[in-house]
Amino acid sequence: MMQDTVNGLSTLLDAQALITDPKDKEPFLHEWRDRYHGKAAAVVQPRTTEEVCAVLRFANDERIPVVPQGGNTGLVGGQTPDASGNAIVLSLARLNRVRDVDPAGNTITVDAGVVLQTVQEHADKAGRLFPLSLGAQGSCMIGGNLSTNAGGTGVLAYGNTRDLVLGLEVALPDGRLLNGLSKLRKDNTGYDLKHLFVGAEGTLGVITGATLKLFPKPKGMRTAMIGLATPHQALKLFTLMQGLAGPSLTGFEIMPRIGLEFALRHLPGARNPLAQLHDWYVLAEISSGRGDDDAEALLMQSMETSFEERLVEDAVVAQSLDQAQTLWSIRHGMSEAQKPEGASIKHDVSVPVARVADFLDEAITAVIELVPGCRPLAFGHLGDGNIHFNVSQPIDADRADFLAHWDRMNDVVHGIVTAYGGSISAEHGIGQSKRHLLPGVKDPVALALMQTLKQAIDPHGIMNPGKVLPD
Ligand SMILES: Cc1cc2nc3c(=O)[nH]c(=O)nc-3n(C[C@H](O)[C@H](O)[C@H](O)COP(=O)(O)OP(=O)(O)OC[C@H]3O[C@@H](n4cnc5c(N)ncnc54)[C@H](O)[C@@H]3O)c2cc1C
């Protein structure tokens, strides 16, 4: 079977695009945290959309599973094949041309394998901003960002990846190419099919190209690290700053004291930006179309009012881009800083913004009750209602013993999330890791419609089987 797959693929692709050597396949078969491992008959790296279509046509005829893969930075195992060894991993890494940059229309059109940071750089060179920004931006690819509907730190002002796409080109499971590479801002000609493939995690087709929105670059920016006492103070601060700055509030992230302590302990060069430690921190960013002075004035006004209202204990405002990056590096380093502290049980959840503080209070109390001594490190995008609710093992606890609580702790946290009308996957997706949870949280009619669409578009079930949809 595996040899038949390789033989078939070798009639479609040259030797460089077909990887069969076990050592060369290895990096594509597990992800960076080593949580998911799989096997594959072959890894293919097509260089053209025609080659992508040819591989899919062959796989569809032969009923061979295809697992699309971008930068392999996904956090839910969606890009890793199963253990059967039957699948073809279709890596987009060589489909990596920037096709067109259009500053007048504020668009950029790229192949799916272009790395996110490269898109940002091309936009910047054209005097524009591509606002999608996340910790993995040096490795993740636009096709992966679209397929996971990635969020990141720019969502508050610009929306998630879904909001940034104008047109998509998609290779369908039967080998046809859906050419939807439109630059149009308005087009009401029936179903907007591109949104089916955004967030589908490779279960409906392979995204091969995208036209994305660009924005004017802010002319000024100010970032502050703010110490405060409780999540409720942070939420009040958010409401206050949004009221004062409106859409100029482009970032609002929350971190607990333990997050800063881990960062100071484990991130090279990290320093406490404030004189003392505080129970909670907010990283707030204001952008302005007018300039730094305007951004600074808005930030200072927010700080003055919040000190007067006793929301804030202390704050530091970055005076240069370097200083701002130093503050952001603490926030971006949260996951990294947590690793040396042992095992961590993770949740990527969202609740309505107005309920974030209540959720944090309730969930933190609940997990400490469940595993006394555990160390909740709940951080993330407060302004989007999205919290990375990570829980580190108790000091000196046995790693495996702590991880044995994973499902029970998920149940507890997800139960609270659901009670607040939230989502058990805010931005990382479902992949393999949360597939079994979907029937418990998704509206049954929505789930049935998802199955109907899957059946209609991929009747032989070759696209990323075992991901997203429950059996
Ligand atoms: C340090 C770090 C920080 C992160 N921060 C964030 C964050 O802030 N916000 C956030 O949302 N995510 C974050 N992530 C998760 C991850 O970076 C995103 O999910 C990213 O969008 C995945 O892109 P990728 O190219 O690596 O995709 P992959 O991991 O390769 O694939 C992800 C999924 O998309 C599918 N896929 C990939 N390419 C295609 C394609 N062309 N067509 C169809 N399906 C495809 C795969 O089959 C898989 O299901 C972070 C990850 C890391 C490691």
C-alpha cells in the first residue's frame, strides 16, 4: 500500500518534491512540543497549484488520506498524521511566492506556504501593515493561519484571520481548483465559500493562495505595562481605555504575577519592568494614525484617569520601540517560561469579554480545589475574551501524576466556560486534541450541518481524517 502510494506520487512529482526517506520525513511527523506523533507513506512538497491538484486527484482516486501541513506550529495536532502510515503529508513549504502587493487597493496576494513574517515584511516594504501577529510568526504559514483562523495579539483592532481575507484559492479533494482570489471589498453573489475553508483545519481542501487585507501603518504607538490587583480591575481598565481611545486601543493583554515570576526566572535577559511585583499585569498598546505624541497623550490620559479611579497600582510606558518590544517579549514568552516549571495542563478558551474576570476568579478557585498546590497561569487576550488558561504542576509534584488530571481539569474548566456562554477553543482549533469534546459543546444542528458539508465536499473522506469532526 505504502509503496503503491509512493509509486503513484512519483509519476506526478519530481524527486525533490517527494520525500520518502524516513529520516527526511521525520520533522513532518511530530510537532514542536512532541505531543503528537504519526507516520506517513510520503511527504510531498508541491511547487505549483497544479501539482497540489494532481496529488489530491490521485489521493481521491486511490482513497489515500491527505494531511495538509504549513509551518507545523499548530497546537492541537491537526497537522500530524495518524499512526497507520497510510497518509500523504502535503507540505505547503515550497508553494511560497508573494504573487502581488497592491498598496492602492490595500491587498497582498500570496501562496499558502508564505511564512506570516514574510507577509508582514512585504506589507511593511509597501508602506502598509498586515496586522496578524503571533508568537509563531517566524514559522507559521498563511495557509495554516487561515486553516486555523488564527488569532494572536492584533485581534482587538483588526479581527482574526477570517476578518483579514478577501479571496481564497483552494484545491478541492477531487483535484478541482476553486479560484476565489478576489480583491473585491463588496461581492454579494451568493454563498461566501471562502469562509467554509477558513478554520476548517484542512478537512475540506488545501488552501493554495490567498488575497489578504492590508492597512495603513500606524504613525505612532505607545505600550505600557500596568500592575493591578485583580482581573476585575483589569476589566474596568479595559472598559475605561476603550472608552477613551476607541479603536486606537490595539492591544490589551493580561498576565498574572506567577507569569512574570516564571519569565524573570527563565527568559534570558527578562527584567521586572515595575519597581515591585503586582498580582496581575496588563500590557496595553495604543496606536495612532497621527503620531507618537497623539498615542502618548491618549495613553497618559488613560493612566491618569485609572490612577484617579484607583484601578491601577503602578505603570511604565515604553519610550522607544526597543522598550516596547522588551515588554511584549515577556508576554510572548509566557509559554516558553512555563516549560521549565514542569508539566502544564492547557486550555484555550473564550468567554464574553464582560465575563472574563468572573471566569478567571471561578476557574482559578476550581482548579486549585481540584489539584491543591497547582499553579494556574491564566494569561492572554483579555480584550478578545480569550484566555490561555494554563495550569502548572505543583512544585516537586510527579509530572505523570499531575498530567493524569488532564481530562478532569478540562471538564471543570470547560464546564465553567460553557456556563458563561464561552468556547472551548478560542483560537487554536479542534484538531485531534478536542475532537472528542465537540459533541458535548456544539449545537447538534450545527454539528450535523458540518457533517453534511464535509460529505458534500469530501465524499471519500480523504481530507485530514480524524481531525475536527467526531466519528
Ligand atoms: C509559540 C507559538 C505561539 C502561538 N501563538 C498563537 C496565537 O497567539 N494565536 C493563535 O491563533 N495561534 C497561535 N499558535 C498556534 C499556531 O501558530 C497557529 O495555529 C498557526 O495558525 C498555525 O499555522 P501553521 O502554518 O504552523 O499550520 P500547521 O500547524 O502546519 O497546520 C495547522 C492546521 O491547518 C491545516 N493546514 C495547514 N496549512 C493548510 C493549507 N494550506 N490548507 C488547508 N489546511 C492547512 C493543517 O492540516 C492543520 O490542521 C502559536 C503556536 C506557537 C508554537
